[in-house]
Amino acid sequence: MSTLIISGSPHIHTDQSVQKIMMGVIYALIPAFLVSIYFFGLDALLLTVVSVASCMLFEYLIQKYLIKGEITITDGSAVITGILLAFNVPSNLPIWIIIIGAFVSIGIAKMAFGGLGKNIFNPALVGRVFLLLSFPVQMTSWPVPRPLFMPQLTDAVTGPTALGILKEGLGAGKSLEELLPQLPTYVNDLMGNQGGSLGEVSAIALLIGAAYLFYKKIITWHIPVAYLGSAFIFAAILHLINPSLYITPFFHLITGGMILGVFYMATDMVSSPMSPRGMLIFGFGCGIITMLIRIWGSYPEGVSFAILLMNAVTPLINRGFKPARFG
């Protein structure tokens, strides 16, 4: 006797499952994870392991003793939240702070809304912003990269990020020409030899993972292209207007959390729009807001705030740009 299952649309026939998609994202993050260990050592490994374990533990405890529903920690979503949370903090962050971030990510940003598929905001970004506002000193103390198996070229323990150097220098009245020698080269930006959150420092490692996500059809081109395109055009216009004050758009694309946010957090299936047109609007908004914050805001980085703000608008975008009805 067969069972008739009645459920709401959309009905999609595919061999994909939540677990397969999550595992695909985890595989895509491996190159950036290995680069973070290379530049920041065992601190990066320990922080990531604790973050992942904490996210899984909090999800299990909430489902077991509060919600008393199905245990879903094996689907991989808590693992990804833990990895992305660790990727968004400095490698020297105290362990107890990352545990607090994991609780906020899972307990408040995810499970309070009903669990996977029901959360409005990206859980890892909620945890990251909460930690940034609650522990600003610890969250903005950036370790200087110390590549394994290579002689140390500096005795400094921490230093500013490239975006921080630019923001602070321009705010102090310095010219862009004076600041350029202090900024990492594009090669360092791509490879990861720069200060920053442990998972965002290497653009090339993140792009390798992004290529895998496209290959496995886990993400589509709409949000990344709209995000990067709008940010590039915005920065390019300002650079053309005043090249002595505004740096080239390529700097903004490969520096800071841009690549990490574009391919791994803005494309979150739950908190981003469903339709292609909606995705384009979402990505466009993320790019513009990111650049507004980077150039004229108080923080040198704007990716996290931009994505969360557009997450809040996603329900409106979904209402205005519904997928075409079947038939």
C-alpha cells in the first residue's frame, strides 16, 4: 500500500538532498581552510573545530530538550555554520568568545525561527555581527600571517587589515599615494599573505571552492555576478572621478570578505530570493550597500551588514518577483 504525501509547492524532482548540498559546500570550503592553517597555524584549526563542535552541540541540545523534535545535526548545516563563523573571525579570538558566537548563530539566528529552511538571516553572519558589536577589540585584533616552514619576516603579532589601513589612513588625511606602499600586493591578496579573518584572506582558495559550487550546480551565477558587478561599477566610477582618493575596483573585489560573502553567504538558499530576477536585485543591493559602508561608513568592511540587510528585504523581493507558475 503506497502513501500519498500532500505538500505545498514547489515540487522539484532531483537527486539532490539537503545533506548532499551541505557536503558540497563543505568540500568547497576545504581550500580556504587549508590556506588558513598554512598562514595562521594551529590557532585556525582549533578555532574552526571548536566553532563547528559548538554549533552542532547547541543545535542538538535545543532540538533534544527545547523543541523536542527531529535531530538534524547530521544534515551538515550546523557544520557549515560553524565553519563560516570561524572564517569570519580573527584566528586569535578567545575560544570562549567563538562559543558565544556559535550559540547566537544556532540558538537565535537559526533555531529560534524554527530551524533549517525557516531562518530569515544567515546564521553565521548574525553570530559574527553580534561578536563584532559585543567584543570589538577582540574581533578587530588581526594576527599577522606567519606561513609555515618559512622564516618570519616581522616580529609583529597583530596588524591592521588592508581595508583598515585604507580607511584609517584616508580618515587621517593621508593621500592614496602615501598609503599604497602599506597595502598588500594583489598577489598577496589572492594567495592569502595578509591580515584578516582566517577564512577570507585567500581569494584564490575561495574562488577554487566557488568553481566547485558552480560545477555541482549548488549555486547559480545571478547573485555573484550582480554582487561583484555592482560593487565593481560603483568603485570604478568613484576611481575615475578622483583616482587620488578612491582606490581601484579590483582592490575591493579581492580584499576583505568580498569573495567569501559573495559565493558562500549571499548565495545561502534559505535567506536569499528564489527567482532569478529576485537574485539579481538581491546581489545588486548587497554590492551597493557594501561599497557605501566601505567608503563612507564607520567600519572598513561592509559585507556582513550588506548581506544581513538584504536578507531582511528578501521576503519583499520574493513577493514582488515570484517564479512563473507552472502551466
